[in-house]
Amino acid sequence: MESVKIYQMSFAKIYPLLVNKATKKGRTIDEVDQVINWLTGYWKEDIEQAIKDCVSYADFFLHAPDLNPNRKLIKGVVCGVRVESIEEPLMQEIRYLDKLIGELAKGKPIDKILRKE
């Protein structure tokens, strides 16, 4: 049930929450956008268009232009659940972004957040 709720939420409602989490810890909107770009392939203009079009959070990920294959290197716990253990693919994509924004907010260097093989 909770999954359905988050899938239906507008990206326009989620994006400010992601930005707020990072900026209140001294990070920038550009860094948030860089993380989103690395994970999904969306550029700043694409993000702005998704917000303007009230794209659902599910569609934001389902129609991502270029999901980064290195996202599978993201490990750790978000909301008490290991992201690498999440079986539902769409929820895993959402939690990958949560994990990356959490790392950004905790001050992790951007080059470490954007995993390389």
C-alpha cells in the first residue's frame, strides 16, 4: 500500500524534499541535480520539465532516459531496509535516490557518491 502511495506522488512534491534534505546540511541544488543526473540521466532542464508536467514519481523513474548501470553498486540502509535487498525494482530505484541524497546530506564527497566501478 505504501508503495502505491509514493508511486502516485508527484515528482514536483518530492523534489523540494530532496533539495531541502541536502541544502539544510550545506549542500547545493546543483549537487542534488548532479546526483539525479548520474542516477537517471535527467538533466536540469528535464527535471524542471518533470516538475512542470507533474510527472508521478513512478513515471519519473520508469521513463528515466539513462539509468546508470553503476547504481547497482549502491549499498546500505534507507528507512531500515537494505537497498540492495529490495526486491521490487521500482522501489529499489526510489531508494537508490534516497540513499544518494542521504549521503550528500551527510557530507560525503560527490565523487564518492557517484559510484565508479
